[in-house]
Amino acid sequence: MSRRAPSDNREVDPRVESWMRRAIAVAVGTQPHPNPRVGAVVLTPEGAEIAAGSHLGPGHDHAEVVALATAGEAAAGATVVSTLEPCSHFGKTPPCTDALISAGVARVIVGVCDPDERVAGSGIAKLRDAGVEVISNVLGDEVEASDPGYFHHRRTGRPRFRIKLAATLDGQVAAADGTSQWITSQEARADAHALRAVSDAVLIGAGTLRADDPLLDVRLPNFSGTQPLPVVLAGRRPLPAQRRLYDRDPLIYTPVPVERPVGTVLLESAAWLDLEAVAKDLGQRGLLEILVDGGPTVAAAVVAAGLADHFTFYFGATLGVGVGRSMFDGVFATLGSSLPIELLDISKIGPDVRIDAAPLQEVV
Ligand SMILES: NC(=O)c1ccc[n+]([C@@H]2O[C@H](COP(=O)([O-])OP(=O)(O)OC[C@H]3O[C@@H](n4cnc5c(N)ncnc54)[C@H](OP(=O)(O)O)[C@@H]3O)[C@@H](O)[C@H]2O)c1
């Protein structure tokens, strides 16, 4: 149940939440970034489904237009349920509000008001001005959870960062000799590949590039979506000459010129890369959801820069029984420097445990 009550209007049909869940289900699984993941459903005035549609990315029709086209003349007098506020501006396609008004729909049910400054309530206002009934903010939390990167990016201008680490039950991500493959089971690793599948980019540091020679791609049976872009943070030391990842045209951020100029961004700094600048650049490239899949140095640096939005930890059913590499690099000097977090979910994956958490937001 959403924590927010639907805003608007007159009496709200008790079925609106189940209709919105259907629209969310239509959107889930699409990867249209930098555009939002949107699902729309056209219903008869009695609530029977006539058509559904989703948005597949820039240049493709928006979800409402896809659903209206399938519904045809049956859209007149219908209810349209959309996870996101319909747009009211000319982008790569004409405004969805115009399509809804000219199709003669009677009612539009909206999950979340679009934080994109080109919309931001103007779509809802335009529909109401045209005499269309609008019920807004239905299951807003669930809609946002179906595309967290989009909402985060439009509100902050930077992507959402999820740090993923796989550790022994006593918190070691690698043995002292650098070996870490594999701490967790096949089931947990498949689960982690599903995280890659909903990410626009997978980010590591040069240390992981050297140690693991990773591919950073989604390797799931039947996966046919867009592969996430590999991103490497280079240090001041030379990068390895040969790595499998180079065939995937990674984006390399570096503080010093490197021998691979293609796809490299030189962010000069006195020491290490300024992660704020990296985040800004990733956001400007339309990468909204970043999976940080590197080692303890990059994980600690992302936290220190205040960029960590979500943690997904996999704890393998094994103990290091000693210190190899702990999950975050650096010294835990005093309890006061610890990061308060909120545990969001704990689940068992095969023999292992998955914990999802987020930095605790200060209540002001
Ligand atoms: N269990 C897991 O989930 C997991 C995942 C990934 C890796 N690992 C293991 O972790 C070990 C590698 O650890 P690592 O800490 O060296 O890897 P890392 O965090 O991926 O890479 C660290 C390197 O990134 C570069 N870098 C550039 N800018 C940086 C910045 N602003 N902040 C931090 N780093 C920056 C530096 O390269 P330079 O060294 O060139 O200066 C730095 O040493 C390996 O044993 C690997 O198997 C485990």
C-alpha cells in the first residue's frame, strides 16, 4: 500500500491501485533510459482492459500513445492509467496530453507527477483544462521504485549509484592474494547479473580491471536487452595493455593521459578522480542507474563522496577466518565516523544472504 494517498478530486474508485499495479507491470523490464520507464493501460469506463503499452526509449512513441493506438476508437470515453504524468511538450515526439485529449478519454489516472522540469505538473494541468478528470499520485512509491534512477536523476542531476559487493560472512571481499572468484554461489551471481540488467552502466576501478579481467556484461539465459556500458576509473598507474573489457568499448575516466584515447575522459586532478565530476558527466551522458561493481577502494571512495544511494551486499556461506580485503578500504578510526544505514530487505539467495540497505536520511 502506498504511503501517499491519491491526491485530487472527487470519490476515488477503489480499483485504481490494482490498475496502477498493472501499468507498473507493463513498464517493468523495459530499458528506455535516458527516458523514463513508463507503462500505460486503457480501460473501459467499467474498468476492463482494452490495451496496454510501454515506452521503449528515445525516438519511440510514449507509453500512452502506444496504448491509445492499440485501443483505437475504443479510447473515446475510456480511462487511461499511466505510471508517469503525460508529457505536455514537444520532444522527439508530440505531447501525450494532445493525444489523450484528441482521443476523447474521460479520465486519466497518474502514478507520479513527472519531476522533469519540462513537465512538472503542466501535463496534469493541461488535461484538467481540457475537461479530462485526473486522479494523481496513485502508488507513487511503487512507481518510483520501478525506475529509481530516472527520478533520482531528474531531481538531482546525477545518476543513482548502487554499490554491490560480495563478501564472506565475516566481511572479506577477497583473500589477501587478491582472489575473489567466487565467494558467492551461482544463484547469488545470477541475481547480481539481474542488477546489471537494470543498470545503464557498471563501474569498477583499475584495481578490479587488473585483478579480475572482468567483462561486466549481463550473462543471463534469454537476456536480449541493452548491455550496460562498462565504466573504469583509472588511477595514476598505467592500465593493463590487454583486457577483455576493451572489446566492449568501456568509458574510462582518468586523471592522467592513457594509451587508450578512444572512450576516455580526462578529468585532471591533483590525486584521484573527483567523483562528483564523474557523476556529473555520467548524468549528462543520460546514464541514470550506475552499478558500482568494483573493489573496496572504489566502494569506499563512492561512499566518501556522498554518492552511495543504495547498497546490495551478498554474503556467501563461507568464512574468511582472517583478514584479506574488507568490504571498504581505509581505516575505521572511530565509531562516530560510521555511516548510519537503513536495512531495506534481507533475503536468502541459494545458500547465501542478500542485504539491501540505504544511507539513513537525516530527518530535519
Ligand atoms: N567481492 C567483490 O564484490 C569484489 C568486486 C570487485 C573486486 N573485488 C576484488 O577487489 C580487489 C581489487 O580491489 P581494488 O580496491 O584495487 O579495486 P577497485 O576499487 O575496483 O579499484 C581501485 C583503483 O581504482 C582507481 N581509481 C581511480 N580513481 C579512483 C577514485 N576516485 N577512488 C578510488 N579508486 C580510484 C585506482 O587505480 P590505480 O591503482 O591505478 O591508482 C584505484 O587503486 C581484487 O582482489 C578483486 O578481486 C571483489
